[in-house]
Amino acid sequence: MAIKITDDCINCGQCIAECPNTAIYDEGTLWTMAEGTNLSGPVKTINGIIDAEEEQEPIGIGDDYFYIASDKCTECVGFNPEPACAAVCPMDCCVDDEDHVESESELLLKKAKLHS
């Protein structure tokens, strides 16, 4: 399951530096699969096939808090014993995203794809 950021976020930015997948973005910021990963060209994601270098629309447009690109989130599986964003969040607003459920083996495969 990916992690999401709730509207309790105070935009402190502590989570951004902790994410090993560069999956956390400031409100309104475009994102790419390539940023912070080894991906290039067409990439199969949980939301379809996209070009790794193509800018993607921000998630939660109009929301005033950071967001996590679920296509890049691995819940820190293979990196840390728990999601790093949740561990450093002073507001406890990094929570499970029930709309993006993945098994540990799926998350490990995603990690390998992102960082191969």
C-alpha cells in the first residue's frame, strides 16, 4: 500500500529529504518517474504506461499540502523498516493510502524497477 499525506500537513518539508524514491512533492509541483530514479522511456505504472521523463500533473491540485506520487512510493520497503516519511512527520499525516494497495513483494519489485 502506498502512503498518502493528509490535509493535516503543515508543509514542514521533513518528509521530502527522507524519501528514497523522490516520491514526495510540494503542492502544485509537476513530477516525473525519472526524477530520483534510474527510469527512462516508457514505464508501466499502477496507473498505466507513461514516459518516465514526461511531467505528470500534481496530485490533489488545489490542496495546500505536500503529496506523494503513488507510482513511486514503495513504503520504503527494501530501504527502511517503516515508511521514512511517517517516521519523521510531526503531524502524523503520512498514512496508508487505501486506494493504492500493494503487497510487500510488489513493493520490492517496484523498488528494483525504480533503482535498477
